[in-house]
Amino acid sequence: MIKQATMTIGHIVEQGKGNIVSNMGEDKVMLNVQHNKYYNLGEVGGRIWELIASPVVVADVILTLMSEYQVDKEQCEEHVIGFLEHLLKEELIHVREK
């Protein structure tokens, strides 16, 4: 399991346990019970959270988002990896090598 590293499109990611997630309008909000912290994932972040409900390769998340939103690959990859690295830093996801 990767704790803190640079994420790549080849890593496999999955939601961590112990989070309560709810819809608030178009955004998703989350409470991490373990750390007693609240997060607003936003609309796209909420979609990413849905996509990582079970183990998935980061590249597949990017491809799905590119098909759902009008975004080019480079921009999508940059934003997805940045978002996932933040979730990893906050210990909200599990990451492993493919």
C-alpha cells in the first residue's frame, strides 16, 4: 500500500473506509469519522469518489471523466492525479501498484 508518493495513471485506487458521504445539491460532501474532518468534494470530485468505490486504475478514471466532461486528456490527468494525491495525503483512499 502506498502511503505518500507521486501518483501515476498506472496506480490502482480505492475509497478508504470510515467515510460518510452525502449529496448536497450537485456536490458531494464527506465526513471522515476516524479523523473527524469534513470535506466538500465538489461535483467532479464527487464523481471521482463514485468511480473509486471499488479498485480501479487511475487511467480508467481519467478516460471515464474525459467521456463525461468536455476536457482534454492532459488537463484531466493533471486534475485527477492532484485530487487523488490530496485524498491520499488525507488518508481517505488506498493506493497500490498495478
